[in-house]
Amino acid sequence: MVTPLRLPTETIAALDAVVAFATAADARELDDAAGLDAAVGGMLYSGARTHDDAEAREVRDVVPSLLAMWDAERDDVPALANAILRTADAAPQLVRHDGLDWHLHAIDAERPFAERIAVETAIAFVDLIRLEETERCKRCAAPDCGLPMLDLSRNRSRRFCSTACQSRVNVAAYRARAR
């Protein structure tokens, strides 16, 4: 399925996962298996999982490479994505499973979870580059936040990762004007 923004559902799911993993890593919630399981929640990842602390640390350790693609300029993303795909010996294949229609998997479902996350994210960035939509990967504009956020608004105008950040900035601006 392709969204109104022309992005495949699995692309949005992979990018949403980057946001979730980065947020969890920032809060030190990826230090153990329970934290990783909570972060994964209802994500679309299929395949093997070990559900142990080592797996959580591997996912935590892959987050910086995902954020490197998130923060890179459009012309710099291909080298980062290609490096991940090359390292994993990615072999893209169309698959259908778990009630999902045909979609792309570039790595075997039995490979380590962190490696699959990195490859799925690299494939998502391939889609973003081809559709000229990399600017949808932003950082929260709240001065005390800076977490990654995916802007799926029609006009790319979203500035904050949450209503809490938006409210803090608006309240601070109101108080500054009231002085």
C-alpha cells in the first residue's frame, strides 16, 4: 500500500521505528531485553528475535548509524545506506507475510535483529531519496529536545516531536511576550 505521500507503508514503519529506537536509546531504555521489547511494541518487524540483553545492546549500538542517515544531507545518504546494504550482503526480495501485501525485504528473517533494523532503514532511505522526500526526516525544534521526528504533514510543516514539546515552546514564547 502507498500512502497519499507516495511512501510505502513499510517505509513509514521503518522510519517510525528509527524514531522509536532513538527515543528509547536517549532514555536509556535499550539497555535490556525488557526495554527493547517495550520499544518494539506493535512494530511490523518479523523474523527471529533472541529477546535478550545482548540483542537490546546491539539495537542500541545500531541507532547512531540510523541517525547518521536521518541527519545527513540528501546527497550524502546514498553512501551511508549503501554501506549498510553492502555490509549486510543485502539481497532485496519481494515477500508477502503476516497479512501484509507484497513488500521488500533485503535480508533474511533469521539474521540478527539489529542488522535487519539497519537494512530495513537503509531501504526506507532508498525510497525517500528516490521520491525526493528526505526532508521529512527532521529533529524536534524544541530547544531542550532535538529528538528525531518524521514529518508526514502535507506541507512538511511539522516542527515538534510531540504536543508536549510544542506546548513548552508556545508557553515559553507567551511568557517572553508577557514580560
